[in-house]
Amino acid sequence: MLIQRLADSVILSVPAVLGWAALTENQGWWFFLPLWWVIVAWLHFSGFSLPALRWRAVPGFLLFFLRQLVLGAFDVGWRALAVTPNFAPQWQRYPLRLTAPANQRLLASMISLLPGTCSAEIEQYQGKANQLLLHVLDQHADWQAGVAALEQQLARLLPQETLADPL
């Protein structure tokens, strides 16, 4: 068990190692290696772990997310470079169907990574579905379909998740 947790901590720290190598042109390891040991120890003792995934759903999720990312970037770029910019920003609420709070936070974070949308808050109500407060670049665009599709993709990816009907 201890060896498995240590191995998981090392695996979780691999993005930090790759990021360091890429950003420093593979220099300064004398500084990073002690820092890396601190990261591994923190991951190990904090009990941080990755959520369970349906591994068969990972490629589909990555393709979906990358497609949304590219299409959204082109949409925002097109709007910004147009002779007469076509923006209609507004705050909107989206009723969440994901049931686990951690998964709701993951959805909010992923929405903020997509161009043209930014998550601001998860509003919690007694007896009602939680709502996500979003800032959208164009209130007339079909942003609800994009958010719902991302929510559906996350539900497919996470085995412990089910989608609830919003009340």
C-alpha cells in the first residue's frame, strides 16, 4: 500500500517534471530536484489521488474537449477581428446535473478553459439543483448546448457520476 501510494505520487508529479524541462530548456535541475522531492512528499502525505476514470472514455473526451477548444478559439478570434465586433456578453445561470460537488467544480474549471465562457460561482440552493454562474461572450449563441455536452462527456468519463434532472 505504501509503495503504491508513493508510486502514485511520483506519477502525479510527472507533469511538473515535464513542465520544468520544457520551460527551462532542460536547465536548473539542481534547483528543481529538491523541489520535486517536496512535491512528491506533499502528494504522498496529503492523500491526494486522481479520481477513478472510465479509461475507454478518455480518448473520446480528449477529442471532444480539443475540438471545443479549437472551435471556440476560432469563434472568439473571428468575433474580435471582425469589422464590427459581434459581442453580447451577459451573466447566465446553468442548472448543474452532475451530482458530486468535486465533479461540479471540475466542470466549472473546464468551462473556464473554453474560449468565450468563464465560470464565476457554483450557487447552492436547498432542495434545488446547484446552478453554475457563467459569463458568456454571446448570450444569443447556443452556449447551453456546449455546456450540456461537456457535462455529458464528464459524466461518461467519471464512473461514480450520474446526471440528475435539474429541479
